[in-house]
Amino acid sequence: MNYKFSKRIENLKPSAIREIFKYAADPEVVSLSAGNPSPDAFAAKEIGEICANIFKEKPIEALQYSVTEGYAPLRSYMLDYMKKKHGIGRDFDDILMTSGAQQIMELTTKALCDEGDVIICEEPSFIGSLNSFRSIGAKLLGVELEPDGMSIEKLEDALKNTKNVKFIYTIPNFQNPSGVTTSLEKRKAMYELARKYDIMIIEDNPYGDLRYEGEDVKNIKSFDEDGRVIYSGTFSKVIAPGLRVGYTVAPSAVLKKMIVAKQGEDVHTTILSQMICYEFLTKYDFDANLDMLRSLYRKKARFCMDLLDKYVVPTGITYQPIQGGLFIWCRLPEGTDMPDFCTKAVKEHKVAVVPGTAFLSDENGTSDYFRINFTTPSDEKLEEGIIRLGKFAAEYLK
Amino acid sequence: MNYKFSKRIENLKPSAIREIFKYAADPEVVSLSAGNPSPDAFAAKEIGEICANIFKEKPIEALQYSVTEGYAPLRSYMLDYMKKKHGIGRDFDDILMTSGAQQIMELTTKALCDEGDVIICEEPSFIGSLNSFRSIGAKLLGVELEPDGMSIEKLEDALKNTKNVKFIYTIPNFQNPSGVTTSLEKRKAMYELARKYDIMIIEDNPYGDLRYEGEDVKNIKSFDEDGRVIYSGTFSKVIAPGLRVGYTVAPSAVLKKMIVAKQGEDVHTTILSQMICYEFLTKYDFDANLDMLRSLYRKKARFCMDLLDKYVVPTGITYQPIQGGLFIWCRLPEGTDMPDFCTKAVKEHKVAVVPGTAFLSDENGTSDYFRINFTTPSDEKLEEGIIRLGKFAAEYLK
């Protein structure tokens, strides 16, 4: 038969990034295009022990249907943890456990946006979230991301001149793909603008715990007096992404709607995964695990930046040194045909990076950037990949 | 702040059923309102062993990000299994692993329906699916369910007179809530009508393996020559619902769109859950487990029907005996105030049943029915619940 798809899905093209991933599946390709935690980052032994205990002590609870809101002990532990550690969560807030942070993007959009409503995002921003917004039929409006966060001037322009903006989407710490951390001043300015134009903010914070240099900056949610910030957290980068457990601290009134939407989506998040996270947080040394992760990634990030300085920067490619997160955002000399560069890198030189256009609110836009990830490959692979990249760039940019 | 929600979510009211569930949380209430497998139905020991093995042999695979399509060994095993066991799956079909079958409803609607498009469903039908359809902004059109399936005459009327119908939603085996199994003739007639009006069908089959009397009827998907049937399966009733693993065998062209939507929803289904299902299917005796489930539920269903015959039928309430599934659909004498009956049953007599209106395409419609579940409570609780129900009904219907 002749299939007819919905408009919102018809418009969701898997684009350039998919092409790259197709080539990246070739075992000879060194992939710097992923966003996975390092295989060394998993407390696999501990999680195995936890599973064994769960099946000894609470097997039926781990296997039976559960409530949409999430595993009650984990919810109450995390509410308390976020309050104590980050000053996040007031009387009007509550917590919902989700199937990864990705689901928070989707549920928020479903709850707040009618077809054609506008979401303001950083330009560039995380493709997964952008596609999530698009899949509900929301329109994206990108605001330039500067080295200390979104341009506040351009944000206000956008808010002044655009109808039906429902929320601002921001990744304030070690942004994906740019690595940028938004300054405290800009976080406050962003909140004040949200207040002035009476819209909400999604603060997406998957990488906040992965700061390996410098000082933490307060989360926007910590100064949310009005209940206009939806904080998005996840265990993907600090326990394990395969478990698919995220959490959102947000105004109860909004969560109620997200819960109804989640019922229709997956009923509840895998209960065994939630129990594993709870046991790991409460019976093991979670802080020591964070320290281990930070020192692992600090080492890998420095190693990667040293390699870039040695092999890639001399070709004319630049990058902003990073203080946390999983990504480095590299810039080609102005006027380079970036998509052609990325395609040839993977096809002819067997090194995969992600073209910057994948992260734009308008996929037909242009970009001089590409993103590399240094956490997934082993040190040997990383070195080989960056040497290949440098060699190819030297030739291509000559 | 003053929250403004999307129209589709604003219209999704949690209604009467939630009120009942609130009371059902009272530990003194006997709940016949759930839809959970019996705690005796879980192969908890085996699943514990499987987990231990996974963490011994493939811990990183169980914890790392995976692909949206699903765990490859499970996908290929299930494609083969469905083909051999049910004659389901042709060259144009493929399989997608989902976060429960609930997600199949949501993804299909997202892929096929624009706001305001129409989905035809049996009247009554499963509230979870109906809310899933509503959450994407689809309109529901209920077609009367007769004792052998949807009225084919009324289905054709609906198709003839309604614009923008995108698909028919049917639960052909032991329908939730009615227990009805659609006859082979009606399955064929439904498929022919879908062909004539060039629309698709979602065949939702969570209970097909739970037939404990009578003969299996062929699935609609088995005679799908055109690629217009989306078959929805789940391990929730035959392994464990807490794992949240469903699967859909559907035309590849449609699955491609559902995969893009799923990426934006939860990236992929919990990989540990998928690995558990795969190991259980391939290393344990899955058929023997199905036999165990059938004999467990056969016994419980008979026990429940005997109790109904003894305590409830004499009050004027009737029901259709069932041959499979988890639910019995009870009818009050015409003219009874059904919502009042259900509310008083739980508030004053501590026995919870689900009011029939919860399962209507139009929640403001009326119904003489209520649904009871016999798999979740222990035999003792079930007996107590039905005695309470009978006692209350005798008094209320006097």
C-alpha cells in the first residue's frame, strides 16, 4: 500500500548524521561520532551484585507493573538529594522518573506545545532533543550560543518578536555539542527574561556532574521562585545509559500532565532499572564513583586535547578547550565545505566525526563546525582517529 | 505562574477510573480493578539466574547505549518465532522492540496521524490505548463490539461516512475490557474493509497466548498481503510487565518512521530487559512457562466465575463466560446508575471494580458495565471481594 505519514514525522528527516553513522559502522572506521560513556565508566561488578540482591529480596516488585510516577524510594531519595546537593526543589515541585532524559523533552513538549508552537533553543543544540520537539510538531527557533551561553540580547529579540513561544531549552553545563557552560549572569538573565515574557525553561543537565576542571555554576532551577523551570537529570552518564533512567524536578502542576502523557507512552519506566539506581545511590559510594568518572574523563579529555594540539590545530582547525562533558567542538577555517570534509573523513580516511549542521534548529543551515567525542574510543583508537583526522585535514585544507 | 497546557493534554482527563484507584489504594479495599499478572506467574528464580549470567558474560552490553531498533539477537529470534508459530511477517515487514506494547500505540499514532485524524476502535476498548491516541490529538470513533467482534456493518458505515480515518484499532483476542474474541470471519471482513477504504489496522494482541479454553483463531496479520497491519505483541503477560518490553511486526516503511519517533522518545528500550527476554526465550522452556500460565489462569478464571455464579449472578448482574485473558465484563441490570454503583462499592463496601465508562471512546457516554480482574488478587482476596460485591449488589439492586 501507499503509506501516508503525519506531517510532523514526514518533516523529521534523519539527515546527514545518519549517513555518517552508516559509514561509522564499518569496523575499520574510528568513530569519534558517538556520545557513549567509556566502557571503563561502568560499575559493572557492583550493578551485578545489586541485581542478584534484588532477585533475592524483592523479585516480584522488580517484575510486576509499577506506578507511572516512578519507584517511590528512588523518587523520595532523589528529591532529598537534589535539595541538599543543588538547592533544587520547592514546595510547588515534585519529581517524576522517566525513561531517560530524552523522554523529559518529549513529555514536556506534549504537555505544553500545540502544533506550531515555538521552542527557543541554543544554536547549535543537542539533536536528540531537537528531534523530540519536532516530533510533536513544535517549531524551533535557534538563538546564537556565545562562549558564555546564549546571547541574551538575541534571546530578548526573539522573545519580543515571536508569538507562541512556550519554553526555552538550555543545556547550561558542557553543552552538547559545543562544550559551552553558561555563566551565572546569563543563567540569571535567562530566568528573568522567561519571567518577563511568562514562559518556561527546560534546564537539561546530563553532564553537570562531569566537571573535571573549574568551579560548578548554580543551576537555573535553584533560583526558580515561580515554578517556571523544568529540571532534567539522568543516570545515563553517571550510572549507565542502557538502564534508561532519567528524572525531572518540576512544578507538580506540570508533572501531573506529563504523567498522564507518560501513561500513554510506556506506562512506567523499567522498574528493575529504577531499583538498580536506588540501590547504587544508597548502598554504594556514589560520590566516589563520580570522582572515578571525573578522573577518567579528565585524563581522556587532556589526552584528546593534546592530540588535537599536536595533529589537528596546525592544519587550521580550532577548538575551545573544555572543562567537562563528553564533547569537543572543532571549527574548520571559514569557507571550508564542512559536509564534504566530514563525508570524506569517514569515507576515505576512516574517521567519523559529526557535522555541525546536525545540531542546527534549521537543518538546511550552514556550519563550519564538527563535533568529536573522546569518551567512547579507547586511548589507542582515539590517538589513531585524531592522527587520521590531522593527516586528512592537512591535505584537505592545504 | 499560570500554566497553559496543550489542547491535546488538556482534553486528557484522568476521569472516574482515577477516583476508583484512589480508594483502591486503601489496604482494606479488595481490588478487582487492576490488570496485573498474578505474582505466581513470574519465573523469578530463572530471571534472577539470567541476570547473574548477563552480568558475568556481557555486563558492558547490558549497561551501554544500544540501538533504537532493539537488541539484535532478540529481534531476529522473534521475527523467526512469529513467522513459524503464527505465520506472521512477510518480506515487506520488519520488527521493532518497544518499551511495552503501550509505546506501539503511541508511535503508530505519531507516525500516521495529524491532529484531528480519526482512529476507529472497538466500543468499549482498552483505556491505555485510547489515552495514547488522544495524547497525540487523534479523534476516536467507537464501533459497537458484538459477542464475536466489532459490528462489520457499523464499521463500514463509519468508514463510509468519516473523513481522515487512519487506522482501525482492534484487540482480537480476549479483548480488554470485554473478554470478546473476534471470529475469523470478522477478522477477514475487517481486513477487507481496511483494504477497500485503504487504511491500516493495529492488531493489539497482549492476551493471545493466554487462551485456556477453545481453539486459537488466526491473527489478522497472518493474512496481511498488502502491508496494512501493524501487529503489536508484548512480554508483559508472558514474562513480566515490569521489564517493559513489547515488539511490533509491521511494514518496514512504517517502522522506519516509528524508529525516528522512538529516538526522540526514549532512544531505546532498556537493554537489560531485552537481554533478559532473549535469554528466557532461548535458554529456558518458554512453552512450558506458557502452559504453567494457562493452567494458573484457567484455575483462577473458573474459581472466579464459580464465585460470580454463586454470589453475584443471583442479584441480576450478568457476564459472558471467558476463554482467556485477564478480565470479566459484568453487566448491571438496565437502568442501574453504574457510576454510583462502582463508587459505593469501593467507598462503602471496600471492593474496587472499574466502571465501564472508562473504556468508551467518548468518556461522557454511558455504560451498564463494569470490569473485574481475577489474576492480581490471591484466591482468598478474590473470594472475599466477590462476596462483598454480591452482598452489596443484592442490597443495591433490590
